[in-house]
Amino acid sequence: MLVALLLASCQQSDGKVHITYWEKWTGAEAEAMQKVVDQFNRSQDKIVVEYLSVSRVDQKTLVATAGGDPPDVAGLWIQNIYSFADHDALLPLDDFIRREGVTTREWLSRYYSVYADMCEYQGKVWALPSTPTTYALHWNKAMFRAAGLDPERPPRTVQELDAFSERLTKTDPKTGEILELGFLPQEPGWISWAYAQWFGGQLWDGREITLAKRPENLEAYRWVERYSKKYGLDRIKAFTSGFGNFASPQNPFFDGKIAMVFQGVWMNNFIRQFAPGMEYGVAPMPTAAPGLERFTVADADMLMIPRGSKHPDQAWEFIKFVSSHNPEASSQKELRGMELVCYLQEKNSPLSHWSPFFTESHPHPFIGLFRGLAESENAIHSPKIGIWQEYGREVNSVFENVRLLLESPPEALQFAQRRVSDSWKIHRESLVRRHPEAIAEKDPEIRP
Amino acid sequence: MTANDLRNLRNGLAFCSLWLVGMGVFTVYPVLASLYYSFADFSVLEPPVWVGARNYGRLVHDSVFWLSLKNTLVYVGLSLPLGMLVSISLAVLLNTGVRAMALFRTFFYLPSLVPIVASSMLWLWIFNGTYGILNAALKPLLAVFGTTPPTWLADPDWAKPALVLMSAWGVGNSMVIYLAALQDVPEELYESAQIDGAGWWRRIWHVTLPMISPVIYFNLIMGIIGSLQVFSQVFVMTGGADGAPARSTLFYALYLFSTAFYDLRMGYASAMAWILFLLIVGLTLLATKLSEKRVHYGG
């Protein structure tokens, strides 16, 4: 009877297959994706996708997958790919792609390579991006002008960033209290884990944890430490304790407390909402290591099929639809799939071909810059390692301890290096135990 | 056993069978399973693999585990006495026959009705270093001594004390239990103490406290159990399970949670859960032992 009930719930009276799609988004972002879901549901008459906003979607997907009843499509984050893949919780997409009559290489070549690279792990494709981002420097032009800096000339090197920051900083002459600050490594610090790579270092070489093994990494954390020393830890604490939430008019970048931040493509959206009319510019992050021009961190929301999905073929049809676009679109009505959701969420498209309308009428005034950064050969993404959740947390702990001057950079790095190396050893042992055959060919290609 | 006994046993079991099934499926089985997992390499996503005592062995060398234990014990050590002091004091005050007493009792109980996430959001603002009401009050006071108030949750040295302060906000439940106990203290004991010349403080010390000692003992045990597992308010107020800033609020339950659900090391987390269980049992026994001579079960 239970089986009959289950069947009845999928194969509903309309004779179509209903599949479930869990996604992290709520609000306007969810509405945007819902439009693509509607478009897909109208585009054919066999499958109906049911979109469900799920909070903490990665953990719920995890539990549902472990319980044998996952959603058919899950919209997760990049770091979930590698840990879920290591634990056999995802269906590889290779067979589906080959069924379309192309090789996975050909399929992935439609994307900018930094996004394509995220999807591939251990020689298989596990996920495809829905909406992406790259990170760039955002600066407040009014604050630049007030400090006597050229508002059209952002800092190009990290030395300039530091010097500009000093120029832009204002303190109360009587109390010494900080009133405005040019830049702070922890504000908002969403890509602070990548500072080591920004300085030319490396976190993972494909075989080992290299956190404390690269002089550039140490260099990066010395730079972080210098900010706390230069502006005074207690003064910074007092200054930052008054910051409001990110999505509020009290966001320190919106209310003119911080002049420069590293942010993603969504920032324009929030500025329009919380600081309308704010004069700001966007440029590549300043160069922190010789030769590492146009460095950026790329990230993407990812669609995957959890193992145990009841309708993997239909799930693939939907993912394929989201990964497609109308190359000829010349009006918003003609946008399809990927470009529709990226247009509505005001993000860049991860596909390397953009339709005329998407290119020319994009609502984000600086979209070309984010697109250009996705092409940069110094675009990086989080390391492809199954324990990145934990590793990232340790890197964050290094960052915290260093910026709070609780530990010196070498100490903090050594400590985290030991911890993560231990975890990696254990993780690798269980991988070997479960897939003795796979481990021989396991050391994958490495991204610098 | 006679036929009658057997029938009674059968009927009795039948009547509580629903509960027995629920208890078995939702409590006994998970508890026993977690004991097994604590000796296994288990990610939730694949079948567990027996690894002997390795998880426990690793815990001994896990410095973050020890840090989380230390953080938790500091929190328990501060919040438990504070909570007891505040709730007993409030109960004593609310037991004096002033006017509109029912109203006051309601007011002091109200905070316990606020959902923990809502009160956490509220306290987040109270502790805000610049705009917070707490620092607005402290600033002029401390200015007299030439210092400034801490930034509370943003400061690794002050984040734990801040959470301890906040814990006193939720004493309503134990306060009500104390209040009930206070009303059970026979009036004649106070009268005879008064005739013997005991003042207010001696009446509290020699009559009230001994008479409500079983309730103090009960609240102490519940307090130990509750505060060792502190999780929700920290998770909400420090923005996740990292124990920000700089792991100063990384409590036992938070480390356990992130190990299990972020790092997918359910076996390791199960081992932590069992150690926490043993710790709670141990502390409860210790509290029982220490209070044996001081708890009086009067007629």
C-alpha cells in the first residue's frame, strides 16, 4: 500500500511525472528560479518540477539522502559537491551527458573554464552551475572624493590598497575613535579563506594540505595582522561593533563607514535596495602577488542529483534545461533557462556565450566586468577536497586568531596545518577502504 | 504466576504498548545505535564500519575538543550559580505579600515564554557594542573610572560572560518551582524561629533554604544537564557553529553538531555525545553525593 501511495504521489492524475527540486533561495531569488521552473514545465508535457525553498538545504539533503528519500534535484553549494561525491551521495552526470551525444569535455566547454572546473572531480561531472558569481573590489566614490583621491582610480596593488585605506581613514581627534575606515580584511571577509591564494599561495596541491607550507600563505596572514596592529585592535573592535546586518541600510559599506570591500555580483542589487543612489565603482581586486593580475574568487550555486533520486532521468532533463539558453534572445521574453534566472537575479551567466539581449540589456551596470573576471586565468574557486567544510573552518579560525592578535601567523598556520592534515589522513583512509580501486588513479589534476 | 497475574501483565503491556513502541523506536534504538556508531567510521551516507576505540583515542588528542569542553565547563560554572542565585532571590521576593503580586510573578516569568531564537535576536542588540542598551548604560558609569565597556560578543574575552549574563534571563521556570516550594514552607517554623530571636537572614538560612533543599537539588541537576548542552542561543547569536569570535564560544554541543552535520563524521560525533552523557551522569552523581547531607526531605 505504501508503494502504491508513493507511486500515486509522483504519477499524479495528470499523467505527468512530478519531480521535487529543493533549493536554498527564498524571496526574489526564489521567484526568479520559479519562473525558469514554470518555463520548463510549459516547455514539455511529461515532467512537472515542484520547486521547494528549503533552509539549510545542504543538511536536509544530506539527511534525506541518508534516509533513502532525497529530492530529485538539489540546489546546493560548490563545497557540497566534493564531500557528497566522496561519500557516494550523488549521481555522476557523465552518462546523461553522453546520452546527449557529446563528450563531457565538449559539454563543459560551453562554460567559462573556472565554472566547468568546479563541476569535475575525480574524473567525473557531479553538478552543473545554476547562478554564478565572481568577486571584485567595490569602492565608494564619494568617500574617495572626500579624501582627496581620484574617485575613478581604484587601488591596483595591495600596497595601493593599504595606502588608500590610510588616506580614507578618519579618526576622532580627541578620543582617537575610528569614524571611517578605508578597508578591513574582515569586512565582510567572505573570501578571507582565499587571501592565501590571492597572495600567490596555495591551500591544497591535490595531494596534501599546504596551508603552512607556502611562504605566500604566511605573507597573506602577515598582511591581515598588520591591519589590526596599524589601526589598533580595540579601536577596530569598537568601530566594527556598531556595524549593522549585511542586508540593511546599516551595512558599513552602504552607510559610508568602510570605503572598499570585496564583493560579488549581487552587491548592485543590495545597493539599489538599501543605499539607492550610492555612487560606487567596481574593479578587479588589487594585485597582491607579482603576475597575479585580475585575481578573483569564482563561486556558483550548483544543481545535483542526489543518489536515490526516484526520477534521475527527469531530473537530468530539468538540469539540462537550466543549463541551456536561447543564444538569439533579443528581448526579456525570449530569455530561456540559464539566462532567464541569471537575468532576474542580476548575475553573470556561467556560459561563455551570451545572447544579445542578455549582454546589452543586463540590469547590472558592471556586468561586463564580472564576465571578464570569469575569463581571467587567475580566477580560483574553493579547493576540490572532500573535507573542505572542515578545512575552510580551520582557515577561518586562522584568520580570526591572527586578526584578533591571539596567535602569530606562523603559529596559527602550523596549528591548522596539523589539524587538517590529520583529518585528511582519516578521510583518505576511509576513502581507500571504500574504493580501493579508485584510489590508484585518485590524485587528480591540480589547479594552481 | 497465576493465570490472573498473567492476564493482568498482558493487559498492562497491551495498554502501554504504544508508548513502549515509541520509546523503543525513537529513544532506545537511536541511543544504542549511537553507541555502536561511536565505535565506527560513519558518515551517515554510507554503512558504518567498525574501527574499535579509534574515535575515542582521537578525541584525547583533539585540542579543539578539549577547548570546547573547557568553554562549556566555564559556562556551566558561571551560569549555574548565577541562575540559582537569581531565581531563588526572585522567588523569595515574589513570595513576600506585596500588592499586585500575581502581576509581578507574571512579569518575571514572561521571558521564559519567549522563543529562544527571538530572545537571542533581542540580546544580540542589547550586547551590540555601539548601539546596545547595555553599553549605553555602562558607558557613563565606566567613564568615571576612565574605561570603556567591552564589545561583548565581538570580544573573545567577553563573549562567554555575555552568554552567561543572558542565561539569567531564562530563570523563569526554576523560579516558579522555587516559588511553589517556598509556599510549602510551614508558617509556624518562621514563627518559632522569630520567637527564638532569628532575624531575616537567619530565617532564610536556617528555615527557608533547608526546607526547599530538595527543590534546590532538583534545579541544580536540571541546570547541570541543561547548561552542559547549551546550543541554540549560541548558534543564533554567534552566527553558526564556529564559536565566533576565535572559538571563544565553541561549546561542546556546537563542536559536536558541526562534526556530525558539516564534516559528516557521525561516528566521531557519537563518541563525543557518549562522553557528554558520561560527564552529565558523573556530575549528577557528584552533586547527589555532595548534597546528601544538605538535602532534607521534611514531612
